[in-house]
Amino acid sequence: MVNKVKINVQGTGTSHTRTDLLAGPSGEFCLISDEPPVRGGNNEGMLPLEVFLAGYVACTNVIMNIIGHELGITFSNLTFKATGHLNPLGYMGKEKLSTPFIKLELTVSGNYSGENEQLDELREQLVWRCPAAATLVSSGTEILDTWNLVKI
């Protein structure tokens, strides 16, 4: 039996829109999430759904480098851009949605060394090995990825 990995995050709601988040073994990492003034917040941090997409981008980076190492691919100068297309009817209370994010566009840019076939294999594995991507895909989110990588 495989030991499950526990991931802990703690949050304190310091206002009706702001959440101060702590993570790490001793709570040493801090992040603030807030809403903009137009939605009653003070714009003191990333929107909650920006935090969600940031986790997806960070997970993509880590897992693609793990898979790359296994396949003999190295990356440099990587940049990521993720754009989520959210159906607002769920959070507005108008409809129960199994797929809040209808579509997610991911652009990965940078340099790589390795074979094109290996890069294709990496892209196939990334969808199910990155827990954030797998969660989105299993909910029905369509992920459209664009890879602007230059072979070095």
C-alpha cells in the first residue's frame, strides 16, 4: 500500500474577503488572498481563483521537470501563463456545476534539450501526473495547451 501524501494549508479569515494563508511544515510560507474593491475587498492579495490557477501553474512546472528528468529532457528559461474560463453560475448560486472551469488555456514557453518524441510523451504524462491538471480534467475542464519551446 502506498503512503498518502498529506498537504496542509491553514487560513485565517481576517475580513469577509481576505484570507491569510499559511503552509509548510511549520507554517512558514504565507499568502494573502483578497477581492478587489468592486467586490467589497481591499485588493490586498491574489483572488482566490488566481491562487487556484497559480497552484496549477506551479504544479505543472514541478511535475514537467520531474517527468523531463525521467525522459532525459532539460528545461531552461521557462514561463507559464494560465487563463481559466469560469462559468459564474455556480458561485452565483444559480446552478450546480460539476465543471466550474469550462476551459483552461496554458502556454508554456522557454528552452529545452531532448527529442521531440520525448517532449510529446512528457505532455501526455503531464495531464495525469500533475495532481492539479488531473483534478481539472476529471471535472471535465478542457485544457488547451500551447508549447512555445525552443530546442537548444
